Amino acid sequence: MNAHLIYRIADPAALAAASAAGSYEGEAHDRADGFIHCSSLAQIAGTLEAHYAENRRLAVAVIDTNELGNTLKWEASRGGELFPHIYGPLPFSAVRAVHLITRSENGWRLPQELCP
């Protein structure tokens, strides 16, 4: 596990647009909260179940925290657990990979890289 990586679950079209634009501003719930919600590797599965159970296809961006400077804050969220939040736009240059994931009747299918 790489301690310098965090993960953003997002609409694939939003990440594709961010790739072209050079930065990701988040989606409606991020703008409402004032930061971009992210997860650690160990938190991905719980985040998918808690917030994306109705989705069938999503993207997960792998983000290098070394590129974020002081925009990254670890803050208490679900159950008091610390989650990574990005205050401000995410420069797409910090994204190391994007994985498309799908949900079947058996749950989310994640590539090995996204399994803790």
C-alpha cells in the first residue's frame, strides 16, 4: 500500500472532462460541502456502499498526495474515521491512474490495485 495515495470515486464523464480541463472541481455534493471528498484505500469499499449503492458504473481516480500541498486535510467523517478532503480544485497532474469500475448483482468489481 502506498501511503501517498488517496482515491476519488466519481462520475466517469466528470473525470474525463477534468482530464481535458486540467483540473477537477468536484461534483454537486463536493461543492455543497466546500471540499472534494476522497477515501483511503481501506475506505473505498465502505464509501461505495454508503454513497454509491445506486450506481452501476463509476471511476476511481488514484491521487498522489505529494502533489496537493496544503489543500489536503484529513478530517473526521463517517463514524469519526479520518477521511481525506481536498480544499480547492484537484490538479489533474496529481492523478496517477483512473480505473473504471462496475457493479453487478454481486457487488462492485474492483481491480486488484483498489483492494486493500
